[in-house]
Amino acid sequence: MTTGSFSLKQLKVATENFDPLNKIGEGGFGSVYKGRLPDGTLIAVKKLSSKSCQGNKEFVNEIGMIACLQHPNLVKLYGCCCENNQLLLVYEYLENNCLADALFGRSGLKLEWGTRHKICLGIARGLAFLHEDSAVKIIHRDIKGTNVLLDKDLNSKISDFGLARLHEDEKSHITTRVAGTIGYMAPEYAMRGHLTEKADVYSFGVVAMEIVSGKSNANYTPDNECCVGLLDWAFVLQKKGAFSEILDPKLEGVFDVMEAERMIKVSLLCSNKSPTLRPTMSEVVKMLEGETEIEQIISDPGVYGDELRFKRSSEIGTSSLPSDYLVSIPSSCESAYDLYPLSPESTVFSRP
């Protein structure tokens, strides 16, 4: 199906007049409905809420950006509708909802190791395309489990480009209003609004660890008092060589040892608190595929105090961060949205 325009009448017929029984999601940007076109094609219709805080600008941005993107690991946009003050986007319908639901929800899906590795690699390929291979560079800004959808074959597809940012080649970063999800935002972005593609790399690292461990970074509290979250907990265990203790018990010990160790190490490299020390997503793809070696992971309390942080071994002792680099994350004030949201957990922060 090629990208095009839909009439409001067509979408009302497809969704049975936006029947509440066809509602499959609710977010800050509005509701999402399942629909069926006359040829039998299933669709997901995102209907902009009249009370949305975000408005038409971001909606139009999403149309323009997604329409020019074609990749197996990105959600396909079939078209849009702008009629009678109604704004709607029409996407492909993905049968298995989102990754977060598969990992932490009640979907009933059993994600075997091979499937988890495929999902993680698919996310990495999708981000590498957005950052490096598309006609325009795109930073997603809100990579997390609810924004990764799964098709009938459990292939991963990145969704939610309403908050995506374009940036020109000559600009090294963008200072912008912060929009994302607590627990997945890179520190330089959450604290300073400093946005580069490395912010997506950080978020990917968090999601990769969730895939490996089966634990939600937003909710997991380690028993070890020395660890402040999922990533620190995983770092301590991998330093001991206890990789198997990080893996999701639901795997029942059935996994590829080499792939699991690579994914854990890649996750920790990507979630380095220093953006310059994170790999690019194309490098991540090669690491996950086993084509390139993974840099050594170490702790550096001299730079980050007592907290565990990660640096590339070749760059030890060559970088530092200001003492005010790590500060408290402010509370959320506004919701973003997901295609199939489990909860309106995305946040938009207004900076002074």
C-alpha cells in the first residue's frame, strides 16, 4: 500500500465510527483505534485529541517525517486525514502490540532467546537507519519498550515519531525542550536539553538491558544497596562474570552464551553517561552481529563519584565531566504519546 490521503468517512467506516470496542490505546496525543479497510487490510488509526497539549505542529511533523521513511524496522505510515478539524494518522496494524507488553505485561507471549536477539537487533538497525542512512537525520527522542511494536512474526518496528527531531549535518547538537520518558532519557538531554543521536543510543542501551533481563528499568529496585537501578545492578554482575544472573529467568537457562554476553556488554556501552563514549548505532549493529569486538567496560569513580559509569578502554583518563553533570530529574508536567501505549508515561519538561 502506498502512502496517501484518507477521508474521514473512510476511517469512520473502517473503525465502525471509532467504536470504543476498537480502541487499542490512549495517550497524551489522543486515542488509537483498530480498523479494517475494504480490501481487508488492518490499520491503526491515531486520532488527535481536541484537548491535546501538543497540537497540530507535531502532528504535521510526524506526517512529513514518516512519509519519507521506508525500513523493515520502522512502523509504516499508510496515510493521513485532515478534515473537519480532525487530524488522523493511519498506520499498519501490528498484531503483537508492543515490546513492553510482551516483556512485562499479560500478553502471554513467550520470548525465547533467538526472538529477543532478533528484536534487539531490529531496533538497532532501525535507529541506525534513522541516524545515518535516511535522507534526513532523525533523532527519535523517546525510545522505550512501548514505542517498539511487534508484528505477527515478532519483528520489531520503531513507532512514535511525533517527538522526533531533524537536525542538519553541520550542527553537532540541538538544545531543545526536553521530551521523553524518565528512566530512558540520556542525562545530558534530561538535564540540559543537549540533543544528539547519542541520546537515542543511551535509550537503546536501557531497552536492550530490559530485553535481556526481563526487568523494567522504570520499576526494578535491586536488592543490592550499592546499586541504584537496573543498569548498575547489571554492571556489577557482568564485572563478576555472572552474566547468567542477569538473564530473564523466563528463558529457563536456554540461550546463546556468546550472544547474551555481547548484548549485555553492548547495553552497558550504550548507556555510558558520557555521550562521546557511546558507540554509534551502526557500530552497535556490528557488535550485536559479532562482526566487531566490544570495547572493555570499566568503572570510573574518579569522574562520577561513587556511581558506576562506563568508558571505552582506549579513552580512559582522557575525558571528564563537570561536577554538576548529575542532578535530580524534575517531575513530569505533560504527556507525550505512544501508538499502542500501556500508560501515558512519556513526559515533556518545560525548561526555564
